[in-house]
Amino acid sequence: MKTDNKIDRLFGPSGTFAGYSLIFFGAITTYFSLTGLILVIAGAFMAFTYEGTLIDFDSARIKPYTSLFGVYKNGRWYNAQEFSKFYIFRSRRSSTMHSRGNVPLTIKSSDIRLALLKGDGSQKIIINKYDSFEAARTEMSDLIRELKLTRLDEWKKP
């Protein structure tokens, strides 16, 4: 069984909107000239590319990936036994756009993220994002049990 967790858009909300705009105007330009396809391709890359994590419970492997154009998942598989710690943290992100009158509009978002860390801290894989610490803690316990991470049994929720 595999689980696919979509984490974030690569370019944020303003880049995603710009991508949809490029697709729209590129499609109109393509009607007059085939060079508009460049805009469509660039827009599709900006609008549909995202980051995520794929978990294979049968093989106990984890793959952080970047999904190019929302289709091709580019990343490397890691054995789950290589990791020795979980990390639950609050992620705060902001995206600022400026209007034509140079008035800034800042969109702030906050969520809870569950990450898996190697013992020396050299590798960090974001597993998923959640609304509460309790949901992340429950998912962490489920992952320990389903991936058979025996070194992390002390982290399990009773």
C-alpha cells in the first residue's frame, strides 16, 4: 500500500496564479503564432508543479518528490530504517504580492508539519501537514507501527 501526501505548491499562491495567467494568455497567443506554446508550457510548469511525499508501507520506503507539471514525480527512495527521529513543528509561511498601486498584500498561512530526521540531522523529509499537533502525533504513531520502526517505539502514543 502506498500513500501520497501533497505538501505545497512549488511557487506559492502568486506563482500559481501567474502560471494560470500564462496558460490563458499563451493559449490566446497560440491562435496567432505557435510561439505562444512557450507561454503555455511555462505557465503549466508554474501552475501544476508541487512537492510531496510518497510512502510505501510494503517496502518501508519514503520518497520526497517534486511533481513536475503535476505528472512526473522526481525524487529518490529512502529506506525508513535510516531515520531515527520525528520532528513536529509549526510552519509559518507568507507570500507578498504588490498591486499596481504598489500596495502590498501579504497572505500568511500556518500549519503543523511532521518530519522524519536522520540521527545526525543531515536529512529531513516532510511527511505531511496537519491542522493540529494532536493529528500529527496520531499520524506519527501510525507510521511507527505501519513502517515497523522498532527504534522509534518510545515515540509511540500509548
